[in-house]
Amino acid sequence: MHFSTEDGDTNEQPASAWRFATHPQAGFTHEGYVLTMKADDDGWTGAAFVNRRLRPELGGLGVYLRYDSTTLPTYIAWRMMREGLYALGMEPATNPFGNPRDLIAQGYPLILAPGSERRYALEFGILVGASAIDEFESSLPR
């Protein structure tokens, strides 16, 4: 799989392809990646889509997501780089891909009983400029 790196080079690196958006490609098939996210001591983690070349006078633009990984333990990054159908997805989830029976057996909370509820905490935001992008990046658990 080919993708463009931040410096514009094209490389073959399938293991990290989920980290990059490419130019639109004819016939591209969607891709989904289940990723392990590092969380802080309170269980919070985050992800962002950033393009430092957008609005270069500011140092870039991005969107971010922070969420409680104790309630959304699975993170799915997906991308569709097809001409005419171009999208990126940030999808915290209760479970990864798989057969529902197998996932329930593994302890994933797929089913809500009648009358029960769950609460999820998420924060979405916009990153304007290099300092905001750098600050978000430095806030992520390492």
C-alpha cells in the first residue's frame, strides 16, 4: 500500500498506513484498523487529524477527539481514500470487529438490557495553528 508521508514522499509501510491520508485514489477500498491507545491515569486518551500544510500562515489545522477509554476500550481508525468518496474516521468503540457471540464471550459489552443505560464522555475540538497542535500532541499519554 502506498501513502504520502508528511514530507510528501511515497513509501511502502503497511503497518503504519492508518496514520496518513493520501491523495484520492481510483478504486481504493476502505481500510479499518483496531488500535491500542495509551491512556492517562484517569483512563482518558485522544487522537487527532492534523494537516500542518493547511493554513500555513497559522502552522496548520486539525480536529481532535478525547475520550474515556474505560468505557470505550477499542479505537478504530478507518480511511476511505477513493476518488469521489474520501473520508477519515475516528471511532472509539465498546468492541472491536468480530462475531458478536465471540465478543460477548470475551467480555465486550455489546448488549444493553431493557431499561439499562450507559454513559460515555467524549470531547471534540478544533486545533488552530502550530502551538495548539503541539500542545495537544504533548498532552497525549506516552
